[in-house]
Amino acid sequence: MCGEKGEKGGSLAMVDMASIVASLPPPLLIKTSKTLLTAFSKLPLSSFQVRQNRGSVAVKAAGDNSESSTSLTVNKSVQNLWANSEDRPALFGLGFAAIAALWTSINLVSAIDKLPVIPSVFEVVGILYSSLIRTSLLIFSGLSTVTSCSNLIGKSFSKLLTKQYQTFWANENSQMSGEKHSTPAVAVIDRHLLTELRLVYELGLPHASSSVTFFSSPSLKSQMPLSSISKLRRASLSSESQFADSSLINLTPTISAVHHHHQNDNVKLHEGQQFHRSPASYYASLLQSCVARKAINPGKQLHARLFQLGIGFNTYLATKLVNLYCVCESVRDAHQLFDKIPKRNNLFLWNVLIRGYAWNGPYEMAVSLYHQMFEYGLIPDRYTFPFVLKACSALSAIEEGRKIHERVIHSNCEKDVFVGAALIDMYAKCGCPGNARQVFDMIEARDVVLWNSMLAAYSQNGQPDEALALCSQMALTGLKPTEATLVTVVSASADIADLLVGKELHGFGWRHGFESNDKVKTSLVDMYAKSGLVKVARTLFEQLGEKKRVVSWNAMITGYAMHGYAAESLDLFEKMRREVVPDHITFVGVLGACSHGGLLDEGWRFFNLMVREYHIEPTVQHYTCMVDLLGHCGQFDQAYNLIMEMKVVPDSGVWGALLNSCKIHGKIELAELAVEKLVELEPNDAGNYVILSNMYAQAGNWEGVARLRKLMIDNGIKKSTACSWIEVKNKVHAFLSGDTSHPNSDAVYKELKRLEGLMAEAGYVASTGSVFHDVEDDEKTSMVCSHSERLAIAFGLISTQSGTRLLITKNLRVCEDCHVAIKFISKITKRELIIRDVNRYHHFKDGLCSCGDYW
């Protein structure tokens, strides 16, 4: 299709981009089919160029019924053709093609593609006749009969043949004279026009009105290849559902536009209107549509097309292609193209590729490209910084982030809300909420995105109280909350089981129109479950209906597991499997339910199901659940072997689960090993020392107790102060162990004394084995009976009406003696008592606990 010179240049371009082009799909890279149509089109049919009395090649739309005074009727045309022996094959082909068109018009067979050897001229005539029969009223809306349409064809027929004849002899004469030439650009259209039209149609680009003249441009009349017309018609016949007959009219302006780009001629769209778009802008609009729809395959087709046209390295178009590959997660292809672009002094091009790596990884490449920019004399702008900071967030590269922050200050971009939000997110992901707050305070004009970033920074770094306080400040500014705002602060209230604030946020979201938002409702499910109201959480969960996402199922399954409702959790999991595919978080909840319920066989079954059926690699959370389950069931050999066989490094959660199991079963030697590992991982956590010390105390090993106490003192480790709190009448009341600072302290201890007498009558005997002080038994009993959770329960009993359910939260694990005592209290007072400790929920009612004493 191209001359010698053009073919050589095209080959070099294709070799340079072999790695990309090799993956590009047809049809833009396929050769024109080698049928006998091509060979037959070279036959000298007749010297029709001398017959100037024939009509125009253009078949005009409605309203253009003018006839040339030199026009001939169809019958006269047939007579003239038949009189010339050279034209008789053409006339025979016309009749044959007309029959083929009839077959096609009644949908019996795609005759055009099935027929044997037919010259391209015959094929076009047959297609035109088929169009007359099937769509005469649509294309020729001003001509009411097929006879009228036939008259128009009679006028145009000879000029179609003349043009084919002229093109043939022009090429033959040029080749015989030895001249090097390139086939006009229209030949390229002949090969690829249909594909571009299909791309335009599928991408939904706007086009002109259907009243535009069909093939009306003078230049298009004389140079539009016949095979392009036949390809267009074949497309409409073979893809009825995609290209209705009316589509031929609607796509006409695009046909003219495509042709115009290769001919540098103006195409008349309407009377007096011209088409003045450059090839780059035309293809850029197609590429932008591919980007908007993430249409990677049409984009690759256009990429190949641009290389064949010799504009594959045009910076403007190449930037569009890089953007397309990035948004379609083909960053490797994007970078290969980027490296081939000769002029890379376009900052937007760099930003696009940095963004691609920041979104899809590897994140190190985004940071590397950021540094390479300076070598090209480019200065990062307010669009560059958010992308590279996002990469630093993913890498937790705090030092690199601080250097970029310095560049931000140097560039006077620190007060930009988008850059500020990226800095806050970077510091938050790197565990520096204090630095994030400094950035937040520097920005005066804050939008809701910036507030949300700071709220997330507090929530992600275990500072829910600060997040809720900041939310109150945000509300005072009058900014309308977004979905992200509510999800973040509702999750913060769930983390501290602040039911009062959670209810306020529920109502706040309702007033602002988020009552049906599935993400907000899912966060509320999680909040109510963590706050002890499992039934309310289930009601909200069911209201989601068909909007239930994986995260929604996970929230409810995990909620049941936290409360010890293993059966409900596993039943819900089976329902989930019928609707959505569970993820790794789902199995954390399921295995947690098995652990809290002591379901050893079920735990192994679900663990194997996760690995074998869902192909989920176990994470450290999954191993923690299994070690806890095995340890609680007394399977210490299996638990230890599982830890040794883990594919990930065991963390403090895994060794902590083993230590807690050792405490239950009195496995001191294994507990000492677990504490040794925990001290390496968490040297300042006093809880590990306390557990082992209590085990020593229960075994009467006071030397071990003294040794651990000395070790804690020498290392400056202080035992965490036990604290419990309860909400009564919309006010939170906190108590420490042995606390006497509360205003109602006297009444609280009086109630405790009353309860102790009733409990003793019911058979309660205090267990003082966990008290590691070597003191008298009476003093030990007094110390146990004044634990913070008991003080909170006593205050709740004297401050609420009979039968009211009480919810108490504790920052540490409930001790064994308090667990027994609370069962007695729930039976004596006929109250439902819910205790949320650091590990799980305990629902006490009628002298029983939801954990089944398995905790």
C-alpha cells in the first residue's frame, strides 16, 4: 500500500517498538485480504474516462433530486454497456451481484462474503443494489421508489468504473516508467477505514446530523476507494445489532473526516461548513474516549494505526497513549512507549507515568521517575507531588517523604489542598499523625477532602478520640460531610465502643441524606456490632438487601464472632458463599468464630477450604486464629509446629495467642518461650510480663514473680492500669482498680458489699491465685473484689432501673475470678451484663456467659 521509501520507514518504526506492537490485536495490523478481487480490479474494462455524460459518484441524500441534462436512463446504460464487448463481463457481474444482494437482503446468507471470484467493481454495485432494496427510504428519503433510485445509480455507474480504470492505468504507467511512487493516502483508508469507523461507533463519539450528504465531498467522490465502500456495507450486513442501516448515515461525517485527515482537503459537512481538524487532534479525541472508557483493546489498535501513519512518537498523541496504558493498568507498556519518545520535556507526560506507578506499582518506580525529572530540567508542580507522595505512603518511606515535603515548601505548594491532603496521608501511613496535623494546621482554606484526610490519619493511627473531636470541629465550619467522612468517624466510634457517639453519627448521617448509602450503613453495622448491639447490627445488615458487598458480610460475620456467637457466624458464612466470593478478611472472622467457640474440626476444615478452594494464602491473622484455637483445645504440639511451619514471620499476635493458651492450661515452660519471643518483639509491653508473673503466682513460684518484677523495674516497664467505663444517661463514667475518686464511691462499694453477701450464699468463693503479691488471703480477696469492672457494674446497678442491660468496656483482659463473679451477679440481679475486654465480648445472662467459659 505504501511506496518503497514509506515501507522502509514503517519497518524501522515497527522494529523499534517490537515489544509493544507484537501484542497489538487485529484488525489494524492485518494485511489486506489477498482475494481475486484485487487481481480482477486491474482488468481494463473500458475507456470510460472519455464518457463525460455519466453522473456523479455521489449518491445524495433527501432533497437533492436534480438531474444532469446529459444523464442516461438505466436501459440506455445497459444497452451501451452490452454494445461494448469489454463491458459485458461487468454487466454480467452486475446481474450476479444483484442476485447476491437479494439473498443478503432477506437474511438467508451473507452472500457478499460467501461468493466466489467477483471483481471489486461488481461487488460494490451489488452492495449498492442491496442498499436500494433494503434501505431506500432511509438513505434516499426523497426518492419514493426503487426505480428512482435505480436512475441515480445509472447516472453514477459509469463514473465509478471510470475512476477504477484511471487508478489502474495510473499505477501501471508509473510502474512501467520505473518511477517510485506511493499509493495515495486514500489507499491506507481503504485498508483501515472500517476499523476506525467501528472504533468511533463503539466509543460513542459525537457525529453530525443524519441530513449530511452521503459521500458528498468532491475530493471524496474522486478518491474514495471502492473496497472501502464495500467494507462499510459488509459491516452493516454482518453486524445488524451494532450497525443498523441508519448508522451508515450517522457515521458519514466521520468517514469524510477520516478521509480528510489523509488528503488534507476540506470536507463539506453542511452547506458552508468546513472540517478543519488535524490528524493529531482527531486521533487524540479517539484516544481520549478510550481513556474515559478504559478501552485497552481499541486503544492498542489505534496505537498500531498511529505507527503506520508515522505519528506514533508524536508527543501529544504518545502522552495520550501512555495515559491510556496507565489507566488500564498496563504500566509496563506505558513505560516502554515513554522510553521511546524522543522529546520528553513535557511535564504532563511525566506526571501521567508517575501517577500510573503510584496507582499500580511498583511504587519505587514512581519515586525514581520523580528524581529523573530534574535531569531533564523539569520542575515538579502541584500535580506531581500528590502522585509521588502517594507512592511514599505505600512504601512507608518517611525519609523520602520528608525530602519531598521540603521540595513542596520550596515550590510554595504547601498550602495547596491537594498537595496538603497527600502530605497528610503520607505522614498518616508512616505512623506520624503529629506531623500530619502540622500540615493540616498550615492550610487555611480547607475543603472536605483535607478534613477527611486528617480524620483518617487519626483513625488509622489508633487515636479515635482525636478523630471524633476533629469531626466536631468540622461540623462547626458548616462543611457538608461526605461518605468518607461518616465512614471514618463511625469506624472511630466503633473502635472505642462509644455507642452514644455512634448513635449521634447515625442520626447525623440520616439528616444529611446518607440513610440509604450502603458504605455508611456497613460502617454502622460494624459500629453496632462492636458496641454490643448485635441485633441492631443484623437489622441494618438485612436492610442492605441486594447491596450487600463482601465488606458488609465481613462486618456481620466478624461481629458475631467477637460476641462468641459461633453458630450464627458460620451460618451467615454459608449464606455468603452462595452470593459473593469471600476474601481473606472473611476467613479471619470465620476462624475467629471457630476459636471463640472451640470448634477445632470446623476450624481446620475452613482453613483448608480457604487455601484449596479459594486459593487464599494464609496471613499472620489466619495463623493467629488457628494457634489460638489449637492452644485452647490443648493441642500445643500442633500449635507449636504450625508456628514453625508458617510461611510468614510470626508476630506478637501469634506468640501472644500461644501465651494466653499456656496460661489457661498452666504450660509454664512453653509460656516462658512465648514470653521470650514477645520480649524481642514488644520489649515495653508490660502485659506479657504480667501474664507470666500470674502463672508463677498460681504455681507458688514467688521467686519467679520477684524476678519478673525486678526485670520490669530495671527496664522501666510499668504495668498498664486497669480501667473500665460505663455509659449511664448519656454520660461516661470511668473506674480504676480500687478506685475511690468517683463522687458516688461510697454507694458503689456499699452495693459491692451487698452483692458479695448474696454471691457467697449462692456458692461463690473468690479465686486469689492470680494475685501475685505475697500477702494475706483476706487482702488478696479485697484486691480481687475491687477490680475496675466490678466497680463499673455496681455503679450501673445503682444508677439504672431494674432489668436494664449494662455494657462495660475494659482496656485489659477480664481475669478469671471476675468472669466467675459476673456470672453470679447476672443471675442474682436478673440483668444482662455485657463486658467488652481487649480480646472479645462476654454476654452474661442467667448465670451463663456467651463464651461458654472458653476464652
